[in-house]
Amino acid sequence: MNVKQQEIINTLINELNRIEDSRNQNKGFNLINIDSLNEKTNEIQRFKEEEIANKQAWDDIANEEAIRLVKLFQEDLPNACVQKYGKETGHYDLPALMIRRNKNSSKHYADCVIIEVKVLTEQIRDSFGNTYSKGIRLAYKFDYNNNEFNTIEEIVKDKRFLELIRIRVL
């Protein structure tokens, strides 16, 4: 056997040894490790379930806050009609309230004062880079403007809000 033939044989032996070693190292799968794929699927599912539970919890908190606000405004404005958005107002059940002059007043947004309780969220990422929403706190808005307030007390100190109450409710 010449040198070139011996080199070819050695190369073949080395390649066969490498293939055999890789077979021995990858016990449980040949080419695709489904365990790591299943781990990813399980983590994504866990994050989605947490996102849904988090959203539901924050939605419940926002609705409870809207109910609390209805009671407070009813005490402060005993002659006005203060209602949470829902069947009785002809709207979807939302964490928002409508303040009108009286029960017979128009429900049109231009004739009453609307306060929304918003859930502010932040984006979080799983280890694979997928993003999910997570509630972080409540915020308040009135009359569909873009200004967000941290507390309801900030809204009731706002001159624009008070002017709307004066014009549309009192």
C-alpha cells in the first residue's frame, strides 16, 4: 500500500470514528432533539397562560375601580345620573363610567362626561424573544382625550374636567 492509499484509509477510519462518536453522544435522538423543541413549546404556552391570567386579573381590578368610582361620584353628584358602562347604558361592559345630568339625558358622548379606567401594560420577553403583555398599573382618562392621569384625584383637579362637569352635568 502506498502513502496516498494509507492516507485515504486513515481519513475514512477517522470519519467513521467521528460518525460513531456522534451516534454515541446523541442518545435519545438522531438528528433533531425534540426535547428542546418541546421545552420551547411549553415555555411559550406557560407565558401565554400567564398573559391571559394577568389580563383577566387586571381587567377585574379595572372594573372594580370603575364600580368604586360610580359610588364616589354618585355621592358627590346626587342629582346626576352616574352609571358604569354596561347593559343599563346600552354599551359593552367596560371599565368606564358615564356622568349625565339625569337619567333622561342623552347618552351621547358630547352630552355627558366619560371616565375610563385603563390598564397600562409593559412588554416582557421569554427566553426565545417572543413578547407578551403584562399589566403594571391603572390610569384614568376622561372624554376620550389622550391625556392619562395616574389617579382619579388628578382628574377631578383638572380644570377641563371640572368645566365639562359644570356644562354637561350641573
